[in-house]
Amino acid sequence: MLTLECPYCGVKAEETELQAGGEAHLKRYGPGASDEEFEGYLFMRKNPKGVHFERWRHAYGCGKWFLAARCTATLEVFGTYPAQSTQPPVDLQAKIKAKRPNWEGYK
Amino acid sequence: MSTRLSKGGRLIDRSKPLSFTFNGRRMQGYAGDTLASALLGADQMLVGRSFKYHRPRGIIASGAEEPNALVGLGEGGKFEPNQRTTTTELFDGAVTASQNHWPSLEFDVGAINNKLGRFLPGGFYYKTFMYPRFAWKHVFEPIIRQSAGLGKAPTARDEDHYEYAYAFADVVVAGGGIAGLTAALAAAKAGKRVWLMEQTADWGGRAVVDAIEIDGKPAEDWVAETVAALSAMDNVTLRTRTMASGLFDHGYIMGYERVADHTPGDGRPRHRLWRIRAGHVITATGAIERSLSFAGNDIPGVMLASAVRDYVVNWAVSPGDRTVIVTNNDDAYRTALALLDAGLVVPTVIDARAEAKGALPEAVRARGVRVLAGHGIAKVKGGKRVTGVSVCIQEGEGAEIEAIACDAVAMSGGWSPVVHLWSHCGGKLIWDADRAMFRPDPNRPATGDDGAAMVTAVGSANGHLTADEVLTDAHKAAGGEGKAPAAAIEAEAPMMPVWIMPQGAGPALRMKMWLDPQNDVKVSDVQLAAREGYESVEHTKRYTTLGMATDQGKMSNINGLAILSDALHRPIPETGTTTFRPPYTPISIGAIAGEARGDIFQPLRRTPMHGWHETHGAHWEPVGLWRRPYCFLRTGEGVHDAVNREIRSVRNAVGLLDASTLGKIIVKGPDAGKFLDMLYTNMMSTLPVGKCRYGLMCSENGFLSDDGVVVRLSEDTWLCHTTTGGADRIHGWMEDWLQCEWWDWKVYTANVTEQYAQVAIAGPNARKLLEKLGGMDLSKEAIPFMEWREGTLGGFRARVHRISFSGELSFEVAVPASEGRAFWDALLAAGEEFGVAPYGTEAMHIMRAEKGFIMIGDETDGTVIPQDLNLQWAISKKKADYLGKRAQERSHMASPDRWKLVGLETLDGSVIPDGAYAVAEGVNANGQRNMQGRVTSTYYSPTLNKGIAMGLVKHGPDRMGEVIDFPVDDGKVVKARIVDPVFFDKDGEKQNV
Amino acid sequence: MSKAVSALGGASHKGFAEVAEAGLRGMITVRGDLSSAAMKKAVKAAAGTAVPAARRIEIAGDKATAWMSPDELLVMVPYEAAQDTVAALEKALAGEHHLVADVSDARSVFTIQGAKAPEVLMKLCPVDFGTLAEGEIRRTRAAQVAAAFWKSGAEEFTLVSFRSVAGYVMGLLEVSSRAGGEIFPA
């Protein structure tokens, strides 16, 4: 069972206090989007063995959504950061790259 | 005979005799005994029967690895099957019974299987029960069910109680032997918060039995001093009777504390499940001795050498007067010395190694005991008890060289580190050829959230089998300062792997060499599996059931792997091990449930009026975690009658519905209108203050997700009502969009669902009732339909909404939850003269169906879009965007062939079964009958005195008047006419008065 | 006679710790910019406390203010004072983007008293009591429901849950404080 530190309140919460929200940094497509764009937004999800960015909500705590960078294979947590981010913080990306030299990078 | 010795026994208190029964026979043991030591002390070597052949089974081990000695313990609400006697402490009055035999332990009819042994080889189940197919259900399954399982499942409710506890530590040490104690002390001295747990009631592990010296003191004294030192430290928590049952992600380790198993009835929780978060885990879980595979090694009286030593030293129990020792290592000689010290006879030590010249063998020789090196046991003689052994050359095929009379055999095939905890979360093993064992690979540990190792194995769990190595390893691994404790030990000669005895044994002997004595898996079964093509150890395990018994093969899995590797002509590490999974030994279901049973099995949400409902005949319906009255039963009334009565009272007089469970979410801010326009399919920003509007919410998939009435409270504030089940979900949904997508929008939300008790007052007399309470002008002019007002009603602070889900004149009134019950009481009192009656959810459902109102969860199932329900009127055409809009433009969603909502009226007035499908002509690609619709809601309408239904039908709205077929049970077909879904008061005259 | 009643009417149980429903308490959710001057002033006026830092609760006599999230506070006052406090907060925050909601009737308040009070909560909440700071409010779960608690006295914790699950929470507390259930018996 995972533990993740909520970047808003600093509590290192266990998974039972959290709600998982799937892949992070999705771009919403609405009316006017092509079928391909909309399909990608609605259905296409990454499922990497390795570095992954996810949405989590501190549901039993401060109620805030945050994002986590995590290795799906080893469950190593590289860091958590606020949901109001359009991409992972640059220093976090650098940290991941240092730990996973073969990582292809964010997007 | 096994017996209690007159002297000794470091764990027993002879001044405290305890009595217990085994199969009804009264026996006596002492405080400090385990059930196993007490049984052996009372000469009860035969304790059960094996799973398949019903062979007699005796106690083999003295701890968690015991495969055989399981009993049913206790009676009635305290009965629990499959209790391992070697790990169960004796208590006064214990009632125990052997398992898996009929009619009696001594005489078991099922033992006929033993004679049929050669017809029941490995994979027997798979081979036999295949054909004919019909036989599975009618012949094989009943027979297997009858004979399956060891113990019987309890039938009474568990009388005990259980609980969880959460703990946090920098370092958690599993195992309270000298390795664990050393590691804990080293970590504690370094200032770490330390948790140390030991599965038995006593500290010290093997070292205290073997009476080694540590730092110049007897191990027992060293252990006592170390425990005292740890106890005195504030940063250390010590727990005995607590097993580390499993290790999980991010240092999550489970501790199973048997708080009161040994003191039943003292009011304490029986078990406590510790959920511990560890910064680092040190597994000091020791090692388990392996059995040797020789013919007849399952006969009661054949025991592990270490267990024999434990019984003599710890509990002063002699397994037999004459014990032959058979070994492939030096350690087993300690058993010979312990037996000799206790005044018992060791006729011979049979050592498979070509020579036995270490310090320990020499010490045994010096006591006048013959040591037969290069020899083995060809077979054990005896049936329900060992009577002797037949000695052979280990290198040979098993010809008897001599026979030795004895009543016990102590065997040692070497030691296997307990690597379970290490492995649970992904720690890998390496094969140590010198010591013939799998041990933790320090380079491939399980890793934690920081990517670093989260587990370290120390001591014999790490493959170190001598005390000096154990202490050094544990001290160092835990970051100990200065010198490690030192042990004085005799040098030991290397062990020699012996996988079968003798090595050239033929089929007849191999068929009597047990690997798994509980599941009856023998050397010959594993060899057969290999011949039949099972190469993977995981497949062989399942095919033969090796290691699948309740002991999970702790004692002999390695032997099985070695046999398999040999049969496949490949090295052991290539074969590998099966996966180690938690729990280490079985834990009680009660402990897993914790406090969650009975009234607090799960949270029950109660409205402020719940207590009234409870005392007024509420027939409950679970709705999420709430329980809502389905109807209120009056004396002598059936459910159906009550529902019909309630509907009539609403339609003709006035009814009260407890609607407190409806979700209520405040949405406020300069951008709240814009936000709600995105959330709802219709326009909420234009809703005037003081008014209410019905709204629909869709997921981004376009599917209808929730509905409810939205209230404009003020210029920048809306109150959104959701369905009962949707309150938390929709609030979460709102926050998700606000936090993660439109975080620059100025909107705040608050879920105030529970702040208000809400009551629907519905029926022709509704206004009269509320006017009697007084305080507000509730006339049609003052509060028109779909508007709301705030004020005081009968002294209650109230928000009154004129909305109707029943089609009647209806007010929904919200008051503070704390006053909800008083308000309900006031409504009932005031309404008496108007014929008021509370009504439940079923009456509500039927009345809304009579009006053709949809219900989330009935008309919707996660695949239905608002357009399917003819709700286009609630979808804004003006809006450029709302959640779900793009999806509703997808070709399949926009197809005219989608099934759409219609009313359904049976030709004979009957009620169509819920979920019935309407058939169409022809068959589909799978040869199945084509479908053209299904029933979504169906009820008997007491208002219309006939069955009414709603359903989704292909092209439905264009087919009014058409009759379609709904095949139902027993080949019958219900014919129904497609009609308008509004069955009652089509013009809404009743609600708009 | 007051019409307002708490969910359990002040029920209590005495085991190795005493657990009780503490009755009604005025509770007001305040959302807004916690760093703004208006907020500081509003909170000071309403509860007599400073705006608490993250995860902190500021207590002033029978009033208190607790940090709930980066943009949410819970102002606690006597139950009878709730409506006036709501009005005062609304007034003080007028012109600011904010939300004030009376949630007094949506909550239940419990006290857990005794030298071993933490042991009751240790059975229910995945919280490290060894590192729980003085003056910290912890939002978490108690078994299967949301809860928040803080140390409200030398040997007392106060726990807040939703009102609808008051019976469940009391069941949890009662079972977890049963005599004989001490985790660390003396």
C-alpha cells in the first residue's frame, strides 16, 4: 500500500486516505475537436512500465488533488506536486532523469 | 512412548498444572506448554490424519513450520479449525479434537486411500475428474466436497472480538531471536524508533535452547539482559506473540498479535492486527530445519532434530526413550547431546556424510554413542508409531544393513533461511551451493518509496547458521557501533545436501518418501510430474499440490525443488522457488475484519429522522450507505399494501418523505454561473434568484451521470441538489474540475448535504398543512411552482422549495439537521387533521414513474445519454460547451437508431418483470435473437390500477401504439403497447396549484 | 425547550478511556484567500484567533479556528453563536471572493478522555501519534469514515465526524476503548 506526501498539507498519507485519479496532464478536448483528438483525450491512456505521472486526491485529508511522479515497476515515488501544473516541474524531471537515465522524458 | 520428564523444561511451570481434553480424553500439561508439548507429554503422538491418504500423522516440528499437528480448538462460538498445536499456547480447559478422519482418529475408514495409493498419484484430481462431463456435477463434486478440507468450518458466530492498530517506526525488526535482539538494540542505540516483534511468547529463539554462550554469559542471561535494556528505552516497542505476517509496498508491514489466545475469556481482544509503516524492515526470522526424504519419514515419531531438542529442553518432553538421529550436518548432534543430558538413549547417529569428525560428532562419540557415517535410513518401521529403522548405505539402493529398534527418529536435512518476509515485496534470492540453501540476495532487495532497499535480512534468515556469524551480521546490518556481541561456538563441518535417502532408492522406497506430509505429496509424485512435462516449479506445485497445504511447505519445499531439478537434469537455481506470499502463517479472519463486524461492519448513515422511522415500521432500503424507508409497515400490513396505501394518501391527502439524503452543494463565486453552465447540460447562469431549475449532469463520455434541482440562492450563489448516492461523487467531480482544469476560475464549493434535514410535503393538503405551522406565505402567488423562499415555519428556520417529484402539490422544506426530528414531529402533529402519512422510497418511485420522471440508476446505467430519454429540453443549444457535449456529437451517440424512452402498457394490465427485453425479428451474428428494447422501470400503479413501465425502445417515440413482445420466464410472452411515458396528470395540473 | 439536538444526545461510554458525544457545536466553513488581510480580520473578529498555519488549530476559549485546506478554515464557536458568526464573517469578507457556510448541524463532535486516549485513536486512524504535534489538527479517516481530530487537553482528544455517521463513530470509539483493550497495558 503506497504512501504519498500531499504537497498541500505535507501529510504523508497512506493509500487508504487517497483517491486515485488516473493519468495526469491530460489535455481536454471539447466541441470542435476532431474525432481523433477527442478519442485520444477520452480513451487513450499511457500504461508504462516505469516512470508515470498520476492524479491523486487527498480525499480523507485536505481534499486537494495533486500529481505524483512514480515508477510503476518499483513503486518508487520521485515526487508530488500541485495539480495546477501543466507539466511536471523541471527539477523533478531532472531528478527522474538522473535516477532513470533510460527514461525517454516527459512527452 | 512420548512422556514428560521428571526434571527440566525451561518454559514450563510445574506448579501450574493445566488440564485440557483431546478427543474428549482428559489430559494435563503445565503453564508454558504449547498444545503440542502438552500432547506429547501425555503420550499423544498421533494427532491427525493426512489429507489424501488419511495416513496417521504425528507432531513433526515445534514451531510455525509444523505441517501435521493441526486440531480443532474450542467449542461453539470459540471453535476454530486447523489450529497449529506447535504454536498454540496451552490454557486451562482447552478443548481440542483431531481432524480429517472418520469415524475415529485411531480407526479411519478413509485410510483405504492409503492402500489405493498407487491409484492416486500426483495430478490424480486432474486426470480422474475430467470425463464424463456430467459426472463432475453429480458424482465427483459432491464426493470431493464431502472429503475436502481438513478441519470443519465453524457454525457459530465468533464470540471473540478483534481490532487493528496502526504503528510507525524507523526500524521494524521481525524476529526476537539473538539476531533480532542484537539488531534492535543497535538501531535503538542509534536513536531510531524501533519496533521489535517475536511470534512466540518467548525471546531468544534457538540460542537459548542450544544454550550457547554470548559475551561469556549463558544465552538465556544475555537474552534477558538485552530484553531488559530494550524495555528501558523509550524509543523501543517490544511485542511478543506478534508475527510479522506480511511485508507490502512502501514499508508496510503487518503484525499479527495473538493478544489473548492463551487467556481466553479475559475480555481482551483475541487478536490485534498491527498495520505498521516502517522506515526500514529488518527480517531476523531465523531458519527452519528441513526434513530428509527417506521411506516412512511420515510415520508418527519421526520428527525434526531441532524440534526434538526443543521439546526436551523447553518443555521436558521426551519424544521417545530411544531416538535414532539421522542427519547430513553437525547441528543435529546437539539433539543427541540434549537427549543424553536428559538421560535418554540415542542408539545411533546415522550421518549421510562420508565422515563425521567435527567437534559436535566427537562430543557425541565421547558420550559412547555410535556414529554411522556414510549411512542412511532405508525405511522407518511402524504404523501409527515408529518401532525401528532399517539402516542402509547412503550411496546404495537401500538394502538393509542392520535394523535398529527405536521409538523416535530425529532427522535433520540442513536448514532453510526463513526468507518469506524478504520475498513478499519482491526481494530476490540466490542459491548458496555451499550451504545448499536459498538465501536473500543482498543486491536485489525489495525497494521502498525512495527507491532504496527497504528490507535487510540478518542472522540465520540471511543464511548465517552459527551464532557468532549471526550476531556479527545483525549488529552490522543495524548500524551497530563498536563490537558485536560474540558467541563461543564449536566449529561445524560442512553439511552435505541429501535430497533422497539412500541416493539410489528405487520406486518402492520413493513412493514412501514424503515431501508434504499434510497434502500427501511424495518424492515419486514430483518425479512423475517432471516426467509428464511439468517443468515450471509453479506448475508442479499446483499439479502435485506440493507446498499448498496450510503450512505452505515451510519444512520441505526445498526438498521438492531439488527432486524436481534432479528429475529435469538442471541445477536448483534454474528451477527456482515458488512465490512466497503473505501471510507467513494463517491469520484469523477475525483479525482481518478487525472492528468491522456487527453494527459497525460498515458505516450506516442516518438522517435526523432515522430514529423515528425505526420505531414506526420502516421497511428499509439501502441507498449508498444510507438506509431509507422503502415503506412504513403498519400492523398486519404487507409491503405491497403499505406502498399502495402511501401512494393513495399522497394522491388524495398529504404525505411526508424524508428527503434529507439528497445531496446539497453550495457553489459560489464570480465564475460560479459559468462553472455550472459547464457542469450541467442546461443553462444555470440565467436562472433568476429565487427560482429552481431541474438540471442534468453528464460525464465527459456524454452519459447521464446525475440529476437534481438547482436553486439560485443569490447573485453569486447556487445550491445544487444531487441524487442521494451522488452527493459525494458530484462534489468530488466539481472540485476535480475546479482544481485540475479551471483553476483560474473563482468558484468555491461546499458540500452541505448533512447540514439540512429535508422533507417533501406532497399532496393536495400539503399547503394546508404548512399553513397550519404558519410563519410564511405559501400561496401560489407568494411562492409559485419551481421557486423557493426562506423564512420561518412553525418556528423552524426553513428554506421552502416548490418542487415536485410526485406530480402533486409539493413543498420540499430544508431545516437545520439538528432540528430535523422536531420539524418532522411538528409536521406529523399538524398534519393529523389532513390525513398526513409518511411515505417511503417505493411510493416515491412509483409516483415519479406515473409522471414519467426518470430516475438515475433506473433509466440510466452509464450507457444512456439525455437524448435517449427525450430530455432535449434540458440541453442548452446556446452553449458552446458543457461536459459531455463533444461526446454526444459522436456518430454512435447521434444515431437515430438509439433506443429511446417510452412508456409501456401491458395489454393485460400485468406488471412486466424488471429488465425484460423486447425481441425483434431475426438473429444476430452469434445466432442470438435480435433485441429492440428493454424495461427500465416497472411498477404496479395503484393510482391507475394497472401495471405501468418505462423502457428504452429502438425508434420508440416514433412507434406510439405499437405492441411489442417481452419474452419472460417459462416461455411466456408479455405483450406491451408503446405509449407516452407520462401516465398520470399529463398537463401537470395537480402540482401547479 | 430547544428543538436542536445532537445526533446521539450526548451518549458516552467508559472503558479504558471515556468517549462521549460532546453535543452541538457551532461550525462554519470559510473558504477564501487565507493570507488576505480581510480574512485575518474576519477570523480574529469571529473566533478571536489568528488564521492558523497549515494543519494547525488555534484555540481561544470556547472558540477555535482550524486549517482545513489551503483555502478553507473551520471556525468553531458555541452552537448558539453560529448564525451571528456566519453573518459577521459574511460581512467582514464582503467584496472578497469567499464562501461561508454554516455546517454546525452537519457535524458530530466527540471527546476521548484519559491517559490512554491516543490508544483509542491508534486503532482507527492511520496516524503517527509519535509525531503528531501539539496544536495540530489531523484530517484522516476513522476506520471507514472521514474524521478530524486534535489534542484538546492534557489527556483529551476532540474528534469531529459527519453527523450522519455519528452512531458508527460512537460504535468505533466504544469498541476501541473497551476495558482490556489497552494497547500498552501498564
